[in-house]
Amino acid sequence: MVNLIQLTDLTSMALVPTAEPAMETIAAADAKTHFGALLDKAQRGPVTISKNRRAVAVLMSADAYHEQQQLKLEVLRREIQKGLDDVKRGRRDVALV
């Protein structure tokens, strides 16, 4: 799993290997038919919902979603602070991505 708190270079995020198990996938029609069971599965881990064998959505618990959003916010705040610190030091030659 990628630890976003320790990640400093966001451009290399895709290169970081993960050790997460494969996410369970369920067809959209089955998700509709067995929605209650799908909600239970999402409490244990994210579930991919597919339509015509193509992933179209991921369902996750509210706690997992809020944790993910918090991690993203922490990374963003840290990157903004690094940029502000660079400006204070007079460094303006930072490449924009």
C-alpha cells in the first residue's frame, strides 16, 4: 500500500509497488440485485463494480473514504508548504507540472 504521508514526489506515485490483494469485482447487475451484501463487502474492503467487463466504479466504506481524503489533504498541505518555503527562500526556478 502506498503511504501518502511519506510520499514526497507525487509524480513517482505510480512507480511505487503495492502489496495489496486484488480488489473483489462484482458485475453491476449483481450489485443491483445483491446491494445489501455489496454494502457488507464494502465494509471489509473496496469492491470494484463492472459493466460489460469494464470497471466503472469502486465502492468503499465511509471510513475508508474519509481516511483517503484526509491523507490526500495532508499531502497537498505539505506540498503547498514546501512551495511557500521555496518562495520565502527566493527559489523561483521550480518547474511547474
